[in-house]
Amino acid sequence: MRMCAALLLRVLALPLLPAIVVVTAADDVCSCDGCPNTGQKNLVESEGIAPDEACPEGSYATLTALRSSSDTGIYSALTWNAESDLPVPYVYKQASLEDTKCYDVDQDVLPVIGNTQNINVTLQCSRFQEDEAVTSCDFNWDAEFGCVETGVLVEDAGVGGGLQIYSDTDDTIKCTDTQCLTPAECRSVPEYLSYVGGYDTSLEHDEIYPGLPELMLGISLGPGYDPRTDSSSSWFVPPRPGVMSARYREVSFILAETQDSKVNRAFEKVGARYGQPSWGINVDLSKYGKIADGTDHAAFGRTKAESYNEISAKNPNTRYSWFGDNGQGDVCAAQSMLESPTGDLMMAVFIHDVKPDSIQDCISPDGTPFTLDLPESDKVHYFTEHSEATEWALDRNFISCCSAANVYHSVNEWVDCRCDGGECPELPNGFSEQTTKAETLAYCEGVKDAQSSLLDAVKLCDPDGACPVPPKLPAVVEDCPPDTSSSALMDSSARITTAAARVGLVSALMGLLWMS
């Protein structure tokens, strides 16, 4: 029955894939004179442009130059990641353009830093041409590619490089605010998805934990990153964290973290704020669970450990960090990761403590049952507040002093707004008003205590206060009056129809799971 559900959803997913809309404008002056490459493609056909070989382990591919033109028809240029498990990969909009006859990527946006070891450019001859007699595009192009190091290799540890993070999503990156403890108690699709996702109720549903993105950015940059020195301008490009979620991969077109998802947009805002505009969630290299896992937390852990084994086997010289919680099977996954053949590459495990009676019965990737035995250690840390986790990371040289200071500043902004009713800027997590929720108010008190201790630690490593203070967050923009134009209403109707279709699919999935 579960196999039938997977097949049904894969077939029905096709019409729900989102269209890629690129809004970048072309330069006023554009020329591809002297471009060495040429090719002809019929309408709708594409010319693929790629580097001669993939970048090596521990690096990201980059696009360093792109000029293109068509002597006949109009075309679209698309810069995207070549490696992706998603129906629609990450598209670099700053180097993409729809419906043009010439496109020279602005030098101000170059290089385009990818988040995989391959980056591609596609020139697609448009279906609709201004001249109906045009049946093809005669392309000219010149593209240059490169590689940038991320600092995650074993050899980079000596200079203070960072770690490649993989992380659970629900109750680890964002709170689920679960409303039902068993499937039978769930009264709606959102409540069921919340039940599958987690346990924590300390924040609002989908509220990102304060300080978590900044902590992950600090670990990605590594302990050697120091913006107080000139060397920071030539530092490694921080690797994007990948998601490793129990959400079913068979319905990733609905449940996966995408380029435009709230989590990735929040992480990209944090990266840009701290001078790392290429940083965010690595949506293309993220891994998801299986429908066959059902709601079995031990199976969730096994699948995540399998994903780690697959990733680390392909990248045997990369150092990793795992973020999870103890509400489901992430602790099982962590123990399996540490005990795997590549366990020595797992440098730091962060477990968000959200459930007092954590899972005890686990399953290894080879199917062998085992009892959880994952105590606190130099590699493993259980925490409630991310300020306290930051202090632990600072003490063990997983994060730099200034990165720890960034966590402190970010959490302070959250406390001032959400807990104390002070100034409320546009917080990256999307919640910019004082809370009245009892669980959140209780959480606030623990955060304040952890902040006090973190501040003391930062003062010890930065006694002169030389770490730069992050730019002030923008003020909250008041909602504009609704657009009642016919085009806006049609677009809204289409979104509602698509959302309803997706809810219907998930409802069908729930029914199939309960019957199986």
C-alpha cells in the first residue's frame, strides 16, 4: 500500500512543479563579439554550458564570466546547480534572464558562487518568438568557470576552517509547536505534518530558533575566521548547511526546503547581513526520509544515518557537524554517524533538548537494533538555548569569538522584541511582535540566563570590543492594501488552487499511511 502511495504521488507531482521566473535586467550595451562558441537549437531546445570538470571535494563551483547572444530568435539564460535531488534546482537569479537576444552578466554580481561542485548555464530557445517565421536560435557564447575552497577538508583544520553542517529541520531549525501527540489526535493536515515533524511547543509554529542561523554560520566559517583582521577578506567561502529531514522524499515537491522557502530566505538574509552573501541552506544537496519509514522514529534515525554514510563515503576528506533534536530519531542517527566507518569525520553533534523521555530503541543503517548510548562528550552536546550551545562551541574551538558575538547580538534583538516588548525590527525568523504565549515567555527566561553567560565568554575573548557590530535590521514594513486587480486575483486563485491540490495529496497520503 505504501508503494502505491509513493507511485501515485510521483505521478501527480508533475503538474505542481513551480515555474522559474527570473527578473534580472540585461545591460543597456551588450555584445558577444569574438565569443568562441556557437550552436543552433530549435524552439524550446537548450544549449548546455558547463565546466570541463567538477570542482574537487571541499570546494564550490563558480561562474566567473558569461556573455551570450542569438543572431536569430530570443532565448532565456539560466544559471543553476547541476547537482540536485529537487524537481527544480537552485537558480542564480543574478545571472539569469528571460527573453533576450543578448546577455552579458554584470561584473558587479560576479563571481556567482554555487553550492555544489558543478554549476551550469542553459541557453533555451524560447517557444514564443516575436517573429513567427523564426524557428531556431543561433547561439554565441563565452563562459568562464572556477572553484572556491570552503575550508571543510581535514587539512583545513590546522588553519581554523569550518565544518560541513547537516541538520534536521523540525524542532532543530524551527519549532513545530505540535498540537497532537498521536496521529489519531490530529484534526487536520497541518496538525498531522506537525506531529510527524516534532514535539517542541516553546515557540510559534515555524518560528526559527533565535541565534541558530548565526551559530551555524559561525561553525561553517570555522574558528579561524576573524573579521578583526585583514585576512577575513580572503577567508574560505562558508559551506551551506544541508538539510537531513524525516519528511518524505517521495513528496519532496511539497515538503522539501526550497530556494524560496522561509528557512532558506532567513538563512540567506543572515549570510548577507554578516558579509557572506553566498551562504544559506544547501537545498540541492539536502536529504529526506522515506514513506516506508511511516512515523517510526527509529526508522527516521536509520534513514538519516544512511544519508550520512552515503555523503561521507563520497566526500571522505570532509569534516562534518550534525544538528538534531531528541524529540524523534536524531539521537539514534547521531550515534550511528559517530560509530560509522567515517565517524572520525563527525567533529561536533548538537542535540536540541526538547523531550525529557528521549527515544531509546534505535536501528542502525544495516538494520541491527541497538539501545541509545549517546552521553554528553567533547563531540556531543545537549542544549536548550542556542546561546548556551554557542558558548560550548566557543570553548571547544568550533566557532570564532566574533561569530559567537554575532549570536549574542542576534539573540538580544529577539529577546528585546519577542520577550520584552521593545524595538521589533524585521527579524529573519518572520516573527516581529511581542509574544503572549506562556511557553515562549518561559523560554525567554532561559534565553536571558544563557545570554548573560555568553556575554561573559565573549568579553574574555574580545576584551576591547573589537568584533564588528552587525548592521541594524530594517524596520518592519507595514502591510500594503491588497491588490484587487484582475491579474492579481487570478494569480491568487492559481496559488489557492495549487495549495488545495497539495493539501489533497497529503490528505490522500495520510489515509494511505493509516490504512497500511
